[in-house]
Amino acid sequence: MKQLHAVITGASQGLGLVIAQRLLGESWKVSLLSRKKVSGIEPLSKKSALWINTDARLPHSLRRSAKEAAVFGGPINLWINNVGISAWRPLKKIDENFWNEMVETNLKSTLFGCQAALSYMQKGGVIINISSLAGKRGSANNSVYCATKFGVNGITQSLAKELGPMGIRVNAVCPVYVQTPGLKTALRDKYSPSKGKAIGSYLKKFADENSALHRLPEAEEVANLCLFLASPSASAITGQCINVDCGVLPQ
């Protein structure tokens, strides 16, 4: 049986790294794209995993990395646009630098990641965009982040229609808070909902008051959904933006 090949952007930590570990555990080949070198894959086998230095904000870097990944692992069966940043800022404090960084990292990387993947993806290929519950509802001090994630969902729905005739499925995964290093860093900001204080207490209170299950999802649960969406069992699912939120936003 031919080994399947996945490419993941933003794979050096957080969700990207957990998804990579999950796929490697299921005997996939995985190309891990990030600016920071990946150290959480043990062992980082030359046969099953490859780190590629990539700046996902730059289309030419994504194209180069996709080509290098294809040389390593063959045709790309799964491409996951995971790279992203979260930050809060009230309207009066938003400047062009904040806007540009958020849009380039969260939105531009997604569109051009899909474009880079397409050259090395055959019928049956799958693209998964890691979006957010913030792509479905707004919240205070979060207008720019929400705009980028609404955009990710729009790209997902549009490309599902465009690439569907080629036999390529495109879906988005929309988690609520998942306790990754990136989220914890973002919540330390004074403009975040936690106001930078008692982050653990804030997340517990949020879960108790908003989650149907009175808890928040784990990174492994997001990885499990990605693995399902990449499988033949999900062959009829495309153009969907699926919540992983323990019932925070039932739809």
C-alpha cells in the first residue's frame, strides 16, 4: 500500500505539531513547513518526516516548499494550512502594521498555500484550512482576527466549488480556544478577554459558562477531525467549516 503524504504549514508547535504527530502515528509521510525548526518529532526520520524552512506569508516560499515536499514525499494527498496568529486590539489601536501582519499570516498564507498545493495534488487530494470559531462570530477587540478567519471560511467554500470538479475536497476546521503556546501568548495581552491575567481561570470560566460539555477541546481532538476529513470515510464532505468547540456555538 502506497504511503500517503501530508504537508502542514505552521508545524513547529501547537496544533500543527500535534496534527503532524497524529499523521506520523498513522504511517503518513509528513512535510512540516515552518520558519522555526521542528524539534517535537521523535525521531525526525528521514524516511517519514521532513522539515522545510518556509515563510508561509510569502507565495514564492510556499511554492518552493511545495516542490521540495513533492520531491521528498511524492504527490501531496493532504495539505493543511495551519499557520496563524491570534491577537486582540480595540479599533482605536489598530494600525496598518497590525492589519498587514494578521492578514498576511492568517489569510494570505491560506490562499497561496492552496495555490501551491494544487500543482502537486491529484484527484482524491484534500485541503484543510485551520480556521476558528472567530470565523463565524465577532467579538470585542477582535475585528481584524475575525475578518481573517471569516475570509478563510470564504476561501474554503469557494475553492470547494472550484476544485471539486478536479476531485479535490476543501474543508475548514473551526476550533474554539485550544490551549496551545500561541493562544497562551495571545491571552497575555491586556486587550485580550482575559486582560492578560489569570489565563487558566479565564479559560475555565469560559468553558463553564459557554461550553455544552463544560470543557474546551484538546489539540488531539482537532487532529482527529483532520485525520477523518482526509480519509475516504469523508469522501462526501467538502466546502464545510466544522466547529470543534464542545458545543460553544451549536449549528
